[in-house]
Amino acid sequence: MNKYLLSAALLLGIATTSQAGRLQGVTMTGAPAITIMGGFAQALPLQADVVITNSSGRSLRLGLQRQIRSEVVGTENNFCFGVNCYPPTVTTAPSPITLADASTDNSMVLDYTPNNLPGITVIRYALYEVGTQDSTYLTVTFNATQRALATTASKAPESVLSQPWPNPAAAGTTSELRYQLPANSRGAHLVLISMADGRRVRDLVLPVTLADGLISFRTDGLAAGIYSCLLLSGADGRGELLAARRLQVQ
């Protein structure tokens, strides 16, 4: 992060804000949930840059609270909001932002440092209107289950996962990949990750009873750009990364 992390000692005694109602007219990039993929041995943090948009018809004073859902012990997560960034010991940003109607704010930056520890950490970020119980949420899954996300998996044999076809793919068309699962497989998922912002834009469940086959999906709704096609083992799609391919959407 390129902002100072405030000392936790300066932030003691900050009361958390309860949220109960829905914050109308305010959105966050990728809400309600996104997945950020990365390698547990990588030097740079896994990072999500979030744009907040206010279309409520009025100016709002907004606060942010971090809520850990599950965490790999020994990892580190920080967040920026407004003009400051905060260390793991701070759960509620002490300095709210004021966001005018029909405007956006891009100061919300969420990062996760695996510290060479594999696993998945899930954090919910609650954006709330100060002085009310109205809030909206973004749940971020930081997936660092593999040592190197795009290197070893991208070199997997094409018998495991073929290259996407066609590639590049035009928007609004069908893309296909052929796959072959291990003999003892208990299911798998084909997951598409936007390389632009780390969002999990497609999650396709592969049949448990079919060890190999052809998976196809439509590119409708996908913005032009590069996507990582990940073949993940397990019925929940959170197992071993078997292979990774790149798809370009035009």
C-alpha cells in the first residue's frame, strides 16, 4: 500500500458501529462477494481496489468496518479508507468519508499478505452510513492455496485442461475447454477470474460422475480483457489448483 499505516495505539477506544438496515443507493465494486486469487509465496499482497458509488440522491457520511469470517493464522490483512490505511489491529476506520450524490470514491483498498502460509481467508467489509444502522457489504475471499498461481498450473498438460477455444473470444459467444479430472476426483469447478480486478466472474460445476469432458460457457456480460480459467478440485471449488489457462475476451 502507498499510504501510511496508522498506529493502532492511536485508535484505541474507537467504538464499532452496528449495522442492521440496508444502505440504499450505495454500491461497491464486485459486491456482494468477490474472490482474489494469488500465491501464498508471492512477495506482493493480494489486493482488491474497490470503487464506492453514491446514487442515493443525497450526500452521505460513510464509515467502514472489517469483519473477519475465517482467517489463516499468521497471515496479515490491512485496508485503506479515505486518506489513511489501517493495520490488522484496527477493525473500524476512525475517519469517515463524505461522498456527494452522483459521485464515486476509490480510496478503499483491501490487501492480504499470506506470509508463505497457504489457505483461504474470508473477510466481510461493512460500509455504513454514520449515525444510522444502514449498511451494505462486500465479502472478499482471499484464496492463496497455491504456491504460485499462474506458473505451475499453467504448465499442466493440455489433457488436464485444454486451451480455451476460440481464443480470443468475441463478447456474446460461447467458449469451450476440454478437461480431464483425476481418477479419484470428487468433483471440480471451472472458475473464471478477471485479471483486471480479481473478481470471480464465472463458477461452473463439473459433473462428479464425468472424469473428462467438454465444458462450455457464454461470454455474455464479460468485459473486454484477460481472464484466468482455473480448474479447481473439490465439490466446493476450493481444492487444489489443477490447471490454469488464459482467455482473452474482445
